[in-house]
Amino acid sequence: MVRHAIGVAALQQGRVPPLTPAQVRRLLSPEGRAAVAAAEALDLSASGRLQAAEAVRAAAGPELGPLALDQALLRRRALAKHPRGDELWWTGPALEQASSAEVAAWRAARFEGPVLDLCCSVGGDLLALPQGSVGVDLDQARLLLAQANAEVLGRSVALACADVTRLSLPPSADVFVDPGRRAGARRVFDPRAYSPPLAEVLAWGDRVRSLTVKVAPGIDYSDLPDDVSVELVSLRGEVKEAVLRTGSAALGAARCATLLPAGHVLASAPVAEPLVREPGRWLLEPDGAVVRAHLVEQVVAAVEGWLLDRTIAYVSADAPTPTPFGTWFEVLEVMPFGLKALRQRLRAHDAGPLVVKKRGTAVEPDVLRARLKLTGSREVTVVLTRSAGRQIAMIVRRLPAPGTASAAEPAQRPPHTSRHAGQATDDPGEAADG
């Protein structure tokens, strides 16, 4: 018997109960597959979703209809993570926690043989792992979806329904774990609330040849044992995950940042403490993985630069030394932050669309754009941050990567204009504190 009947209102608000094995079997039946295909053919935009929900309910019934519509919506979202995401089978939490296919493939390439994938869910990581790998999960519904996904991708996998906390792990095993980090529709940030808790998972490292654990990129290093190496992974500039490694999977450095798809790796190593100075002509914004891995000082040393503030991850330099670990901007103007002065200088640059970058300030970009009321024709970038403890604003121009052209027309430095302009003379209502 189907346990849950999903209402239209719940679908509209994303409050879909966990799938049961019975529901999954019905979805995977010829009738269910036909209902999903019919739902995918409907208008699934926000404006058309209510009408789609009513249509699929009328065609497939009050229980199967909403299940099919939810699956169709998940498949549409899944294309952002997997090139065949619209053919695979998902649950909402599984999709939220799933790795991008590129990240999963990169991580899987680190293994030379079969892997024991604990908490395998619907198989997002398992199906990228070497042939012969085994997936284990306690959720039978997700295992049924994992098997269906293996069939879609033409992979032969072994699956087991078991409590991973009670397994007897082979000493020769290479183990991968992606512990649950969702409670209903909410993310879980406390490692003690992971399922299983992170400390319990890391303890398995003493029992196996290697242990690789995928966690949220905001992991606090103080929660980790000293023998755990940490890798922060970004994909096209967006930080995706942290990977913890012990045993034979451990890295040669305590921390590293990996930038995909190119595969550039920056590892922790002793460097001199960086200088702190006012902005120079060039500003480097380090990749988020570099920042999360606490490796900004390595980048400072590599580009022969300095920091604007001891606590802020912006690097300045006299020359834009090429590096894959950040993006260079030419600094056109620097000023103490104040709305009136900033508005005046942005209008001098004919600023219209405004790109706001910020670190170390409480200013909200959307609020700032609304208050500046810019009507120019150029897209201009402004950086809000601190320098030696003072709030500053910098008007900057992005330096295109070697071999590429800038997509947007850059701001031009007006003639006879100092790079340091304006005074913090705005009234308190227009000032902002970081």
C-alpha cells in the first residue's frame, strides 16, 4: 500500500515526504514511467506548475500523479549536476547532496580498484567509481533508485541494504562515505548531526586501508583529527565540497585546493607571513577553494603580493602574475566607502549594471544597487572590503584570462582622475560598517 499521498500544495512548496519502497516500485513500473514521461512533457515553469499538477493528477491518479510530477521536476533540476540527469531517478535530498558528475568522476579517478561506497543513496558517486564497487545504504527506496540508475548508465553494480555503522569492514577495503547532511528539507551543518556522525565515520579509518569522506566545504578544521588531510574542490569557480582522506588515500599535505575542470592543485606548504599594505594597481580575488583551504598566503607568495587586511582574502600586487588560483582585476580607483562619493565616481565611469564583490563588510549588494540609482550604459565592478581595518571601495576592471576576451565592456578610467578619490563625509545613514 502507498503510504503517502502528496498534495499539490506540498509539491508547490517543496515539502515532499520521503519515498517509500512501494512508491519507488510504482514509479519504476511501466505505469509509473509513463506517468513521469507525461509529466515531463507538461509546462513545468513556476507559472504553469499548478496546472501541470492538476493535469498529471487527473491522468495518473491522486497518488501516482504527484509522485510523477515531483520526479519530473527533480530530473529538470538534475541536469545542472549530471549530463543525463533527466534520465536518472532521484529523491529531493539525494539530488541536493549529489556531487556534480565532473566532480564525482574526478574523485573516482583517484581509486585504482573497487571501492566500498557507504551511504551510497541513489548512486550518484557509486556509478562513477571503478567497476566492482559495492554500494551500501539503509534506505531501501534509494537502493531501488540506485539500481534503476545503474541500468540507465549501463553499469553493473552490487548493492546491499544494511546499517553501515554495524558493518565489519575488510582491512584491505578502500572506503568512500558521503554521510547524510540533510534533515528533511534543511541542511545539517554540525558534523555531530551527520548521519552517521562524522567522528564515527572518521574512526573507520583505523580499520581499513583508506578512507575518503565527502563533507560540506565549510567544515571546521578543529573538528578533525590531525592525521586527516583536507581537499577543497571547486568547479568553474564555485566551491563544491571538502574531501577528507586518511590511510593510503591521504594527501602529501595537510590541506590542498583543487580547481576543476583543469585539475590545478595548490598544496599547503610553509611560506613567509605576508605583508599588509594598501591596494596597489592590481587586485587578485583567490578562488573560493583556496580561501576555504586557508591557502591565501601561498598565493600571496606565488604572485609576490601582499594582503589588504590580515583577515581579508584579497591580494594586491604591482604586476598581475598569471595564476590559475584566482582572478586578477586592475584597480581603477580606491576610496573610503561612502555612498555619495561612490555614486559620483561610478557615474563618471558611466556605470549602469553593477557587479558588487564584497569581503569583510555588511553591505548588501542589492540594497547598495538600489541606493546608488545608476543609469549608465557600462557594466562596472566595485569591490567593498577593508584595508588596514578601514572600509574602502575599489572600482576595478577584470583582467581576461590569457587567450580570452572580456565578455563585458570594461569601465574606463576617466581622464585627470586620481585612483584615490572621495572622502568619508557621508551622513551616518549612508555609511556602512563591516
